[in-house]
Amino acid sequence: MLKTMPDLEVYKAMQYIGKISNLSIRGDILPARLPMGSLIISMVLVSTVLISPALAAPAVAQPAQGHDKHAAIQLPATTRTPKVSPYHVVSVQSRTREYFQSAWGVNNLQVHMTASGNLIRFSYGVTDPVRAMGLGDIHATPFMYGQRSHALLRIPVMEKVGQLRQSGVPVAGKEYWMVFSNKGSLVKPGDRVNVVIGSFHADGLLVE
């Protein structure tokens, strides 16, 4: 492998070759004792200096290309598995049912609107007659409160019939009901209402 010449020697070699070229172009006769060995060596060294940068360029560019290939590789996205709670989730409705059964002896609380929309029917089932006696107490005045309209509905009183409600001693396994007046359709289907009968409170019942 040839060693790189200093800049001064390269310049002298190129100057020497230029002089010889000028002689040939003018038709002058070259000297008989021309140092051909020096001329050949000078030409080889000059060619090496001129060609070596071109040969070195691809070698420098290759690492850059290889770097681009590695940079283009993308790692696959990792997915996380959602954690599952080991505890049993109890819904609010199930806890509400348990409360009314244990505290008031009733279940299956429902609110339905009649076809005309002027009456709203509240019904419940009895599981414990002793605890459910407060809902059938004739001396307790029931009313229904509309959470959206803030309307206060009461049970209408009919002649010869009295209040539109069932009262008396409750029986386990039977369903009981009472009807509230909804004149003007202040409470609409889909609204939430509160039913109050003495100390009994059932809040947020859905009107169906």
C-alpha cells in the first residue's frame, strides 16, 4: 500500500509532469537522459492522491446507510392487560333492595304512570308483615315528590271510596299499591321521584 506524499512533494511532481507535457505539445525533443523512473513514480503518486478520495467516499457512506436501516426499525407496541379486582362488586340496586327488605319488610318497589297520565301508581311487595305495617297505616299521609319538576303529588280522595290506596294489616307475599294524582302531567315517564309515607322514604324511583 502506497504512503501518502506530503503536499509539497505532490506539488513538485505535478509541476514536473506539466513541464514534460508542454514540451511534447510544442514538438520539442525530450532530453535523452530523462529520469523516467522519477516520472513514473510521480504519475503513480499523483493518481493515488486523486483517486483515493473517491475510493474512500463509499466507505464513509456505508456506515451512514447501515445506521439508517437500524433507525428505521420500530419496536412493536406493548399492550397492557387490564387488572381485574378480586373483590365482588355489589350494585347500588341490590344494596337498596336489601335495605328495604331488612328495614321495612318490602321489595319490588315500582312506579308506573297510567295511560291517561293523570295518575301515577306506586306498588310494593311484602316480605315481612310486621315491618311493612307502617306503609299501610291509614293515619300516615303519603306523598310523591318529583325531583325534576319539584311537584308534590298526593293521593286523591274519592266519594264513598276514600283514598285510592290499600291499607290494613299486610300479608306476606302479596302486592300493595297506592295512586297519586298527576294533574297537568307535572311528572313524566323517565323522571325520578321520592315516595314518603310517614317515616318511610324511597328516593330516586324511576317512573315507567
